[in-house]
Amino acid sequence: MEDKKYVNITKVYTKRGDKGQTDLLGRSTARKDSLKVEAYGCIDETSSFIGLARYYTKNKVIKERLKEIQNKLLVLGGFLASDEKGKEMMKDQIKEEDIKLLEEYIDEYNQKLPPLKYFILPGDEKISAYFHIARTIVRRAERRIVSLAAQEELNPLIQKYVNRLSDLMFVLARYSEEVENKK
């Protein structure tokens, strides 16, 4: 239980959502159809699908790495779900080291794969398909973050992290299908 991060939520519903509003970290609100909410919603979807892939992978190292990534996505999503006051309250942020770590993972798994000579049609293996779904959701999140960055100032490392994360999901999809399933 010590690896879980908790927030103090005393009441799940506020009823503000009934009128199309949601609370941001920092105490302001945003429309539920805003780019901000769409961006952090896509990050939430990404984490959910990474959790599904984590559940199904048999590789313990990948399982642990995916959990680390999900914790980083909590930080990233929290930043996206913040107003200016909330951003000041954030203790953790995405750092260059986080991106380097993703690049290390990408290189590690990619070097175990044969060169890619054709387009991939997802769906031959369940775990690989989950990684591909996570990849496409990360790409959607990236598009929303690019749009949001045109409206408000964001840490540029957020976009960079999300871009590398989609690359990692692609490599893990290939790795899980071509290497893990052949063990």
C-alpha cells in the first residue's frame, strides 16, 4: 500500500458537473468541453489503458516500469488540470530526466527487435493490442496538449514526455508481440 498516492476526497460528487463545469486544482472551474479538460482526460484514458496493459503483461520489469509511468501521468495530468494557482501548488513536475528514462526504455526494447520493414496491423496478440490502444490515446492527448499550449503556457517538457511515451507504447507493442510471446 505504500506505493499508492492519495488525495483527500471527502465527497465524490459536487453537482457542478450537472451544469457542464468541473473543478481545477487551484479552485477555479472549467467547462467540461474545454481543451484543458480534454487534454487531461486523454492523459487519464492513457493511464487506464497502460494499466490494462500492465495487468496483462507477464514481464515483471515492464509491469513495474508501467506503474512508474502511470505515477508520472498523475503528475502530468495534475499539472494540466491546474489553474495558475494550482500549478504553483504542484510539488512534482515532468523533468528532463523523466524523458531520458523513457528514451532509455525505448532504446533497450527496440534493440531487441528486428528492423521494422512493414506497417503493423494491431491485433495479433492481446497485450500488443492494448499497447497499441494506449499509443493511439497518447497521440490524441498529444494533439490536445499542442492545442492547449497555443492557449496557455505549459511546461514544454509535458509535450516532449507525451511524445516519447507514444514511442515507448509502440516499441512495447512490438516487443510484447515479437519477443515476449516467443519465450
